Amino acid sequence: MELTGRAAHPLSLGLPPVHLQFLEEQSRPSKHKGVGIRSLLGYGGGKRLNNRTILPFFKNSVIPATCCAAKATTSTGAAAGDMLEVELREIKDKCKKWNWKGRYAINYFVSHSSSDPHSSNPNRPPILLVHGFGASIPHWRRNIRTLGQIYTVYAIDLIGFGGSEKPVGFSYTMEKWAELILDFLDEIVREPTVLIGNSVGSLACVIAAASASASGAEAESNNKALVRGLVLLNCAGGMNNKAITDDWRIKLFLPLLWLIDFLLKQRGIASAIFERVKQRDNIRNILLSVYGNKESVDEELVEIIMEPTCDPGALDAFVSIVTGPPGPSPVQLMPTIISSSLPLLVLWGDEDPFTPLDGPIGKYFTSLPSQLPYITLFVLQGVGHCPHDDRPDLVHQKLLPWLDHFSTATHT
């Protein structure tokens, strides 16, 4: 296990932006004379909290859904913008639809290796990329081309996000997303795969890998093992703010969080909150607060997050995910994965305000015994909640050698 970089943001759980915005509005007419809840909580645009902060902990999650708008041009320069635009078009052009359970249209992407590695190295596994809350396949825009030079790359939009269906009345849970991943591996990929997830996508991959590991003996005897390795990028602790309840600061504010959940279940109120959260400036500010490298927050990224929120069912998905059960904690599931000796790479941005290293989940992963030969951990300095898009160069620097060693060492 390798630890590098400086101490993480002292938040252990990041309050979802919808809750922050609601609390901001509610706090203004109080005795604090217009000082919003972000200032009271020390959450001013991603700034670090001091030791006297009274409420540093809330929720594991990632970027929320945002509003539709006309496609904007990138602000990172004409040459870089053109290159990025071409890649985004390529990603969208290669997306396909898969009918999950005979009912739900699931959007996915596949790019076969340009060097056809299976012909020269049959041990090289395919890769499945799984996005976080509010994101989608194009969030991997800065990784697909690099990984695709060597590996067959799949990416999926979880049901309720991106180009996948957002069925009204669907009950979103972490377990259903994990089931979706395993069914996708079984029906579409059809060979053992390395799962790479970010935030909530990481947790879905953990649940899927734990499920596959639990039935691993039977699967291996049938030569149908689905998961060959696991890569976690700032893994979430749950689907929403109910994930961690053993901290007094969360217990203190649980009644308020329950009130917010109740309000979100009122259609008119939920719609009004959703419309405010979806505004372009709001989502840009949220992105800037969770990215360490501010230059990575371009207009294309804002549009990637915003576009799917125009889809039918987007509001229902948002409310169901924010107010639903948090699902199992990765801390509960990791022993199953560890006991199976599944190769695991953990990459963690040290400036993540949502799931920082010194929060419950970050502390757990960094405390995993260093003598475990199948676990590797790197802390990425100056990187936020979405390392793969924030600093893809640092992620590739750690990921590619691990994948190469993994593909040659696990089947020798």
C-alpha cells in the first residue's frame, strides 16, 4: 500500500448540493444576519474547515443532476476544445442500447482496443467504467481514449442517469445498480472484467464484486467468473445522506434531513428545488468546489451533467435517489472481497470535500493492512472527488501499470 500527498479536506461526508441549497435559503432570515449555511458549516466553495466547525459531516455523494441548456463551447482554448468535442461525439456515436430485464433501455458504450490486445495477450481483461451520482458515460471523456489503446473499454449509464431510461415509479437502490452491472457483464461483456467506478459508481462496483465473490466458487467451476479486478475512485459510503449514522453530528441534524426528505416527496416542492439545483451557474460552482484542478471544470463538463436532466423521469429519479435507502456500506462488504483475494486498486483525491481521507470511509480504506498483497492504495495530491476527470494524468500514471501487472500476474 502506498500513501502520498497531503492531508485531506476535514469534511467526512459532503452534504448533497440540494440539501445545502435548501439549508442556505432557510438559514438566511435567522439571527445570523444573512450568513448562509455554507458559511456556518465552513463549506464555502470547497474551503477547508477549522477545528471549531460544529457540523463537518453529512453525505457521501457526487455531483447532482442539473438543467438543460444549449450546448456551449469549451473555454479551455480552441485546440483543446476541438479535441475534446471530437472525443465526446465519438463517445455518443458509439453508444448502444441494451434492454435490461426486457423492460429498461440502458445506454452503454464499447470501444475495442486499437491494438487488438486479445490477439497478443489473451489475459488482458476488458474494463467497465461506472460513473457517479448525476454523471454519465461522457464523464470518462479523458480516460476512454487512453485506456482504449490497450484494452477493450465498456462504460454504462446506470438506470436513472445519462442516456439510460428513467422509469417513473422505479425504486432506485444501490443493490439494483449492482444487479444491473452484473447482468451487463453476464449478457453483454461475457468475460471476466475489471470494474472501475467513481463515488456512488464505486460503491455499486463494490456491491457487485462482493456478490460475485460470494458465489465465486460456483462461478469459477463453470468458468463464468464475472469480476477479475476492482478499481475505486473516491468510493462513496452510501447512496445518500443516511449512509452514516454513527456520528453525533449526523444524529444532531437527522430531524432536519428527514424534513428535507419529506419536502422532496411533495411533488411541487421537489420540482421547484430541482429546477434551482439544475441551473448552469449552480452546477458550475458545485463542480468547482469538488475539483482540485479548476481548469478541468469546462463548459463541456457542465453540459455533460446538465443534459440528462431534461429527460422524462429525471425528477423522479433525483427524488428517489436522494430520499431512498442508503444501501450497504463498503466497510461491510470489503471483508468478502478481501477474503476472495480479488485484486483491488484504490485511488483517492486528497481534496475531496464529499468523501475525504479522514472521514469514515477514507479512514477505512487507508487503514487496510499493508500486508494484504492484493490491495494497492494511492493518495492523489491536489485532486478532488472525481480523480479520473480532475487529473486524468495522475490516474493513468497509477492505473495503467496496475492493470498491466494485474493482467500478466493473475493468470500465470
